[in-house]
Amino acid sequence: MEADRNTGPPAVASGRTTADRLGRPLQDLRISLLDRCNFRCPYCMPESTFHADYEFLKRSQRLTHEEILTVARVAVGLGVTKLRLTGGEPLLDKQAPDLVAGLADLAGVDDLALTTNGTLLEPVAAALKSAGLKRVTISLDSLDDDVFARMSGGRGSVRQVLNGIAAAERAGISPIKINVVVQRGINDHTVLDLLEYFRGSGHIVRLIEYMDVGNRNGWRMEEVVPSRELLEMIEARWPVTAVGRNYPGEVARRYEYTDGGGEIGFISSVTEPFCGNCSRARLSADGVLYTCLFATRGTDLRTPLRHGVGEAGLAEILERVWLRRSDRYSEQRQPEVAAAQPLSKVEMYRIGG
């Protein structure tokens, strides 16, 4: 049976800091609503594997919104201040605004964000804002229709994503971040055009190195475009200046155009790992807690939740997992070894980016 929602005080005192073996605090919880997506990006959910007959999680296998709220409330009691909804594609959950409202009501949550491919955002942007969503990150790998189609598995369109961005802007969601996974020989030649489009818009484009997440994308180091190479390419057109981090643990290195055209960021997990500042835990749609984007295993929370563990017991599980954490995959990554002896890592579509 499912655990009842606890409407009393949190099981763990707020303001608490929980640190792992490397002294990294638990500050961020990323919550995957479902394992489904309306895209079939080759680097995440290739059509060859995730075809029409592929069996995704059944509704009964996914955490309910009440269960998600319970986990989030306990995590906030352990020091989490930032929550992010991810997928799959989280907006395939038609009740996502209701969940946002519940999360926004949790005392101690300073930042509530959502990551989406943007194609379903236009009709719900205002509702998400009204519910309490503070920020949105939208994946958009290219403005070129053909390149976009290649990278999305032929699903969606550039126009749908741009309409979603415009709707989020009208709703007052700010800042809006645009995530671009850069893959050599696929979309690297379209990066400058995309940056040009968003210059002066107030939206922040973040260029992400193509990573070896999951086990489906046939990742090779030669497909990675190092951030320093992208920076040199950008500086050849627009001078930029490095700026400091907004907060401890921020993953993107930030730059601003010197002519006032706005901000861009670089997420360089492959060439410049940032494990030392990682404060993120990830909750999959089926209730497994992971402590690394590249994790090989996690901790089941769904079973204890449905056996009535209670918030105090759940807090003990979360705290124990985090205190034992020592993950630093990106710092230890050796591409030539990884290619020969790949680990069986959790798929990105199960835990978001």
C-alpha cells in the first residue's frame, strides 16, 4: 500500500547539511517523472531500441506524485534547496503543473526548475509559472531543421521548440536556459548560428560536451568537441569575458559577450570534470535514488515507501546513501579504457540530465 502524505512537520529539521565522504553537501534533487519521451535522440533513446513495442514502465511501477512529494520533503529536511523535474520528457505527464504546485509549497525550496525538449511547453507554460515554477531549461541541439531532425530521431520540430520558448518568456519564467549537446560532425557546424539567434534575447545558451551517459549511444571520444575548442570558435566572432559562478556547485563555466549580447555557458564533463563540487542526487521514475549521472546502481525507495516506512525511516535511508557516497566518475574517466570495458550505467532517460 502507498504511504499516506504526511501533512505535519518534516521528519528532519530544516537547515540541515548532509555531506558525503568527499565533503560534498546534498543540495539538489533531480526528479524524473517518467521514462517516456516523444523524441528518439540517438544519443539517448535511439529508435532501434525504443521502438513501438518497447515496454516502458507501467503507471503502477512509477512513483505517484504523493510519493514524489514525500521523497522531496524528506530530502529538503536533509539540506536540499534545489528541485528539478526531468524525464524522459516530463511534460508528457499532464498533471505536471499540479506536482510543481506541491513542490513549490515545500518550505526550504529556493529553486524549482524543469528540463524539457520544449515541444509540449507552449500550452502549459503559464500554468507552470502560476504553479510556482521558477526556471526552465530547454534542450535544442540545432536550429537547422535537418540537423534537428537527425538529432531528435525525426520527432518534433524547431518551430515547436521556439514556440515553447516564446510561451515561457510570455509567462514570465526566467531565466530560460537553452541546452545544446554538441557532437562532432553532427551539429558542431550549426553552433554559431544558434548563438547568433539567441544573442540579446536574455536567454542563456549552454554548450554541453557529448558524454558517455547510458549504454545506448556508442559514445566515442572523437565525437566530443572540447569546450575550449568551442570557446575559441566563438571568440573568433564575438569577444567574451569569463564571469564567476552564481552559486557553489554550478556546473557551467559562464561567459558574457563583451558587447552586452548576453551570457553563454560551457558544461565540460568530459574534458574538465567538476565532480568535486557535485551536490546532486537523482530520483528515477520508478523510485530509485542515484548519486551520480553515470551510476551503475542505485537505491530502491519505492519499496520502502509502499511498505509504510514513514518519513523518519526514509530520511535514514537517504542520509545513509549520501554519507556513503564517493562517486567521481568524470574525474576518473579514462576514455580509452571505457571504450574497451564499458560500464553498465543507468540510462539518461531514466534520470534526466
